[in-house]
Amino acid sequence: MNTHRKAFPFPFLVQTAQMNTLARALMILTAALIGFSPLSAPAVEVDLTRHLAQLQRTSGQPDSYTESFFGVEGEATLTVISGDQSDPHTRARCAFVYLNGELILAPSDFNQQITQIEVPTYLLADNSISVEIRGKPGSQLSVRVNQRQDVNLNIVSRIHFQVNASSFDVSKAFYSNLGFWSWIPFPPTNTLEVAQAVGVDHPYQIRVEVGLMVPSPDGGLFGFPAIDLIQWFDPWRPDPPYGELNHLGMARVALRTTDLDGDMEYLQLMGVNFLTQPAADGTRFAIFTDPDGVYYELVEAAGPPPAVPNATSISGVAHVNVNVSDFGRSREFYRMLGMTGSLGPAYIDTPEVAALLGGSEPLSIQGELIQLPADGSVVELVQWLNPHDPEPAYAPPINHLGIDRMAYYTLDLAGDVERLKAQGVEFLSEIAPCCSGPESTSGIVAFSDPDGTFIELLGEIAPSEQ
């Protein structure tokens, strides 16, 4: 078992902890990141899903839908998958697909043997698709429109993951036990523009501090993995955090340790509630909850112990989990953000996790650990095929109890916002000067991924942008 050792901050962090504005903190961060890359980052080719829908034949009149969707004027591909691949009886035999008023697929294009059809097509900025399915009840169609694009963003580091808590003092003590041992306080309120950046329509009242972990090659504020811990007073939102590991959105965060058994023993003495035990073979991890029931994971990985003596061997943020409804669509979206590295498949599908989700059947997932090469930070994308939970991620504002946001630093905030808007990404607000009012030299802005998971961009702003 680990014995408790008093943590001591680096002199740098003693000075940092005295800062009370994000602007001062970002001055140091900018200096640290200035050598990362030029503002003209190499473009990444991504195959973005512009439209995705599932249609099932019922009975009576033909089943149909019509939807509008965003596009960039140019070539695209329409893909129709007929039926459930495991059940040939669900294949559609009679359907119509129209794109921008033009008939793309007719009943003659479908039969019992055809499972997938790909059609080159052309998109406009504003598009409309109509699908009608006839024939045998139970038949199904999946319709997807993809478009290849070159996108060159300048995101270079994950700053923090953000957690909303019901009791700041209780949660701060809990996260300090996990190794977030140096805390930076921030103002309890701010301008209307900053409030709008997180979806609030009036100046908020909160208690907030950013907790830093030991130096790690996992991204974070100044290279220190960080948690942005907030208790909201106005507006207060009492809804509980996600109740299941497979809920769409950021359902958990994994922390890396070099001594899983010892850390579990110590944290259990501190009152931490572990829901699973590590397996004897394969990837060793254990799932636990914070005081509000938010899911976390300790995953064992080889490496040096923490650089700062502490009560545990937790040495960084292994990854932030993001549950998605369509893995292919989300994988390309996060590649657009610069997460082009792959660390292999996700590993959450174990019997213990299946039991935690209330089922005895084997879990079925599609997932991958993806990395932002610039700083080494990792996101775990997981599509839960079985059990599947279609309930959407937290809606705005970004004040729901639980893990509600990831923040990333970009070397070109205004430029990256325009590049994302050009790909149809919608933002909660315009760039908000943060966090010293009109004198701010940094800004924040938030958007969501295809399933509504919130992502924030931080960066410098020029006086003309204020």
C-alpha cells in the first residue's frame, strides 16, 4: 500500500496559484506553446458526415421523412445501407431517395441481395433530403451523406476537463486525493459575454478553481493535467450526472497509475467507492465515482512514478471518454480537431462493466483511443452497440452536474472559429474576451460535437476582436 507523503508544489506553481485571472494564466501558457507550430497548420483530410438517418418500415402508408442539412458546395457521396447486416429479412426492397429535389435512388435500385449502395452526388450550402420506404414492415434503411474536406486547425493542447459539483469543498478534497494538488482560483462572476459563452443568458455566480496534477505528457494547463472544478449558484441545475457508463457524452475520465492495487487500497481508505475490480489479465482498470456519482477510472500503465511525491501513484490523465452515437461520424469530426493519432481500440467491454450496466450479455462496442499529437492528450471514443442508450448528451447551458466540457488551446482562435463555421459547426456564442472584461487578451468560445458534447476553445485575441 502507498504511504501518505506530503505533496509540495514546484516554485512555479506557488506563483501560478496566486493568479486570479485566466488572462494571466494564458500568458504563461502561450509562451510555453509558442514553439509548437506555425499558425498555418498542415491540413487534415477528413470525410465528414453531413447527414445521417435511420428509417424503419412500419405498416400502412409508406414511411418517409424530409430533412435539411448543411454542406459545402462540391462533390459528396450518398451511402444507403439496406437492413440489419445480421438479418437479411430486414433488407428494404422498395424505397425512394431524393436529394435537393432530384431522384437519386428508385425501387429498381433495391432488391433482397443488395445491402449497400454508394452514389456520387453534389452538395450545396443548404441541402434537402427526402426518403420514402415501402414494402414489408420491419425493413430498414440507413442513409448517410459524406463529404471530404481539407481542414487546417491550430489546436495544440487540451487545457482541462471541466466538472460541475454540488459541493465545491467536498469535491475539491476528493480530487486533491486523486492528485490534483495545486489549485488556481478564478473570479466568481464575469461579464455577460463570458456567461453567454457557456450558454447562460445573464452574469453567473459560481465558485471555481482549476486543479493541476504533476507534469505529464498528457496536455493540460502549462503541461499539467488539469480539472476545472465549478459549483454553480446562479443558475443552479439540480439534475444528477449521467447514471450509466454508456450515456452519450463525456461519461468518465480515466486517470493513469503505476500502482493500481496500492492506489485502490489508499483511496478506499479515503472513502472512495469502487464499482469494479481490476481483471487479472489484459488492461487493468477499475471504475469508481466521485461524491456526486460521476464515473472515473484508474488504469494501470507502465511508466515513472509521479514527479512530485504524493499519496498515490496517479501520474496523469490517461484519457477523457466521449460516448458517441455513430463512431465513424465522430472519428472524422475529432480528426478535424487534430486528433489524428491512434492508440488502438477502446477496452471498456469487460464482464464486470457488463454487470455494472445491469446485463449479463457480452457488451458490444466500437471504439478507439485517439490522440492529439501536439501534446499527447487522448480522447476515448466509444459507440455502445449493446447496450445502447439513445438519450442525448447534456443540453446547454454548460452547468450540468458531471463532466460537462473539455477545453483546448489554439494558436489561432479567431481563424479556427471561422474554419469550423465553414464546416457547419455551430457555436454557443461569439468569442468572449476572458476573463478581465474589455482588457482581456484571451478569449473563449464553445461548440459541440455531433452528439452535443461540449468543447471549448481558448486562445489569444487581438484588440480588434474585443
